[in-house]
Amino acid sequence: MQVNTHLQQLQGNYLFTEIVNRTEAYKATHPEQRLLRLGVGDVTLPLPQPIIHAMHQAVEELAHEDTFRGYGPEEGYIWLRQAIIDNDYQPLGIDLSTDEVFISDGAGSDLGNLSELFGRNNRVGILEPTYPAYLDTSAMAGREVVFLPCTAENHFVPELPKEQVDLIYLCYPNNPTGATLTHAQLAQWVDYAREHHSIIIFDAAYESFIEDSDVPHSIYEIKGADEVAIEVRSYSKSAGFTAVRCGYTVVPKKTGLQAMWLRRQCTKFNGASYIAQRGAMASYSPEGKAGAQANLAYYKQTADILLTGLRKMGYQVFGGKNAPYIWCRVPKGYDSWSFFDHLLNTCQVVCTPGVGFGKSGEGYVRFSAFSKREDCEEALKRLKSLAHSKNL
């Protein structure tokens, strides 16, 4: 028996597991302290009632013989796939067919599983800093990775690869930096992929936070992108489904990968839960949209409060607009993990160390606007008090 040695090369702890371990260790020795968690990007508001109602109805259907359902289509129910096209793509002038849309149990699964469509010898271009799953998935497959540094100097938009890369992971609005691309900037990546016969895996998990008109909501707004791009989306942030687990992936036929992805899903994925899909469907109803938009408005305002508050204290901060994350440079004398530990131990604020997203993230931490508003406001007070006490 031989194990996959590539898995053994991964870091011992996943970034967010390490954050939890350090936080729990602190709690164990300081049970009286109230921790303010501004680290992990997990939603905190309850699901809108129309979505809850739809899922309750779905559960009730399963309790009766005449409405009971067993296995559903591996690619998802057609009524949800059509609703996705009608609501998320046609308003942008994008034409898709229902067999190009695949319902999943969340974006994270598909972002990893899509790797199976490609041979091991493909070289992968990954932005750095980056969401850890892109790198870990590539490492598990034993693929060569080309890092594309995102820094304050290039406004967290890397240069196009100077060498051939076959797969490119793009995430915009970006996690963790909060950066965005304009239509013209994204078009350069599409042009590169078309010229070099590459495929872009476009993570659009945060598109619902976009407000600026020159920031594309979908890569398919760019001419020719349907030939070279797969787009992954999630209801986790747009509708608060982090516990429900539902998302979708678009694989256009022009990429030549649609049939392969369908075959893969039919073999290794039995489809997303009927209950979750009914909830997702309800998010497109007028009432569901209103509830989801109210929650998003709350998170957007929280992001603005965090961004403004940190900036007033003198921190160099990025993101926070068109994105739910604030990317903050740490004070002199600290690195990412030492500043994380300092905030945890001195003011009980939990953030995310930037170096956990890659070497280019060293010297930064990420704050999440998905935290409770009162926690964010209290965290700013504690940070301000910390600064005044000369402990920063």
C-alpha cells in the first residue's frame, strides 16, 4: 500500500483550523474574556424567512407518499438551473443553457473537484495571497504551481504570467485582499487564456457585494470567456447558506469540458439536497431577494464601519468596498502571526493572519465583515484603546 505523498506535503494544519486551535487554547485559560471573532468569513445573520419557509415545505413534502422524492438529478433540478440563468445571467446579457449549470453542495467542493478534469502535468497559476484551497488542491494532485504575487504596489492585481500556465485560479472580488477587477483588467486574463489555450477557474463567491458599475459580476461579461472559463458561485454569502451548503458551477460547452464534468458528477456526486435546492430557489422569489439583500446591506455597512474605523486609527487598509474583507497591514515590529497573537491576548480580537494565504500575505491580517455589528464596533473600541496605550 502506498499513500498519496503529495498530501503529506501539505501544512500540518489548515489555516482556519490553526486559528480555531489558538483561539480555543486562549479561551481555556481565560474563560471570563469575551472574544470578538472577526476572522473566519462565516455569516452571522439568520436566513431570510421566505427561504426557511421553502425548506420547511420541502421537508413536509418528504413526509408524504404523493410528494416524496428520492434521488434527484446529479446536475440539480432544472427549475433551479433555469432560475439561475433567468436571475443571475440574463440580466447581464449572458446566454446559457440549463445543461451548462450544475448545482453543488457549495463552492468549496467544486473548486477542489474541478481539478479532476485536468491532467497532472498542467501548470497552475495561483494568485498569492490566495484562498488556501486552490493551492492545497493543486498540491494534492502533484501539479507545478506558478505563484502570481498580489501586492499593494500592483493594487493586488498581478501581472499576467510570463510563462505558460494551463490552469488559472482567479477570485474576484478577492479573498483575502478585497480587491476587484474592472472589465478591462479581466478581459486581459481572458485574452491570455484564449491565446495560451488555458482554462480559468473563476471563483465568484463574493459577486453579490459588487456595487461599482465597472466591476463585472461574471467573467462571462467578457467576450470569449465562455471558451476558456468555468465560473463557481455560492449561496453561502449571497443568501447566508454556510450551514445549508448549496452553490453552482457553470461549465460552458465551448470549453469542451461540459460533458466531462457531467460524467464526473454522475459518477462521484449524487446531487445537492432537495431541501437545500428549494431554499436556493426561494432566494430568487421577490420576498427571498428582499431578505437576502437586507442581510447583504448589513454586511456591507459593517465592512464600511470596519474600513473607516481602522483607517482613522492610522492603519493601512484595503478592500471593504465591493467585498466583505478588510486587508490590513500590521504595525512595524510584527509579522502576521505575532500580530494575531497580540490582538488575541491583549484585546481579545480574532483576525486571520495574512501569511496563512501565502508568502505575499505576510505582514497583513484580514478582518471579516460577516461578524456581528456590535462585535465589530466593540473591536474597534478595543483596538483604539490598545493604540492609545502604546501597546501598538
